[in-house]
Amino acid sequence: MRIAMIGLGKMGSAMALRLIESGHELIVWNRSPDKAAPSVAAGAKLAASPKDAVEAAEIAITSLFDAGVLEAVFHAPDGILAADLKGRLIIEMSTVRPNVEQALAAEVAAKGGAMIDCPIGGTTGPARQGKLLGLVGGADADVARAMPVLEQLCRRVEHIGPSGAGSAMKLAINLPLAVYWQSMGEAMALVRYLGKDTNWLIDLFSDTSGAANALKARGPAVAAALAGGDGGMATFDLGGIAKDLSLMVAEARSKGFDLPVAAAAQAIYDQAVADGYATKDTCWVPAYWAAKGDA
């Protein structure tokens, strides 16, 4: 199948390589063309614009950082909405608020195409292995058309509901994880004065009922960061999760209620970003806050 991948950040690049290895003919585009180099080296063709990428494919996947980038990629003079969309399907995988997905889906439909939202759970490792979690919003027929591709990218695909439903579920799923990392930082601050080996400490916490799956998977990286070492390459960076928390808080407020825990966590993540941690992996959150215990 001819597939366009628009957006080649960490996740987009990992999914692009997965699709190439699965036998698809891939056309790629990214605002910074240099980020397309690994995909092109693996056999993808580089398009000159989002419009050209979409028109060269049957299905287009977009994986972009935020609503501002989506706006630019869809509405630019050579953007997605400038393409001939008749009969084409767009799988939109960015993490944005549901109303953004709903508005774009309506614009795509007005031009004869179809769009579903399918934000994904997972990091670059699972993306390369086809083991992401797909959370889908859209019409039944459009989701069915996308399933052969989604099943090659995801270990589990759930059709949550109509347009925007996948985005709503993604925000909900990310919320406990964001709060958990901050709570781990607070826990580490309480016992930092004991001077325990960080690997031992994380091993102990991983063996308790309060341990999240993320700690069991990222434990060594958390321990390294706590010890002042290298937490490894960012698979989900602090800047991204700070952005997601702001979306969660805004979405709740638009519906007439507050998320007090998420709002408090957002303020701390924003502080960490301001302190230069934006590109560090979320495993650094416990280390960032635990350092408060040194004061």
C-alpha cells in the first residue's frame, strides 16, 4: 500500500521504519527535511510538501507535535487541505484536544476525504516493534479501512467512539502517568537524605503495590537520573508531557470542571521546562523534584 507519513519526530520516524519493514511504499514529509534522512535511507520517498505526500498515497498518517503545527500543515497553501482528498483517508495521530480533531475531520470530509483520530500510547521502542496502543475516534467504515495499517503499528487498537473520542481517551490515559512521575519525585525527596543506592531504591519501589508499569520498564533510567548520571535518550520528553497536561486542564475547564491534581502537576512540569529540562526524558522528573530534598 502507498502510505504517506507526515511528521518525522521520534514517533513518526519509528512508525515510518516499521511501515517500510512491513512492505509498504512510503512517502514522507517533515518541516525539517534532515529528519527524513533515516526513512529515505530505508527506502522512503521524500515529498516536497504535505499536499504532494497525500496525493502520492492512498492513506496518509500525520504525527505532529501540537495544534499549531497541525494548523500549519493542514492549512498551508501546499498543505493537506490543498490536496485532492477525494477517496483518501487520513489517520491523525497527534495528541491534541478532541475539538481540534473534529474540526479537521469536518474539513477533510468537505473535500471528499475521510479522517480518523488515532493518538497512540507507547514510545519509540514499541513503535519500532508494532506494539503501540491505538485509541481511535471516527466512523465505523473509516476505522475499518484503517485497521490493516493500524494493526501493523499497534498491539491493541480500540475504537473508542466518533471523531475526537480517541483524543479524549489519550489525554485521560496520559494523566495518571504524568502525575505518577511527579509523585515519584516527591517520594524520592522524602528519602534522599538516607543516601541509599538509587538502583536499590528503585528496585524496592518497583516491588511495591504503588509501582506503575512505567517504573518497572524505566527503572534503570530513573535510578541513573537520580544518581546524577545519564537517563538515556528521551523517548517521551518533559516538554511533551507538559504540553499534554495543559491540554487536559483546558479540556476539563471547557466542560465546566477542574483537574486540580493535573493542574498542580502541570505547574511543576512547566517549572522543569523553564529550568532547562524540556528535552529530557520523563524519567528525569523524579530526579528533578528529589533534588529539592537537598535544600
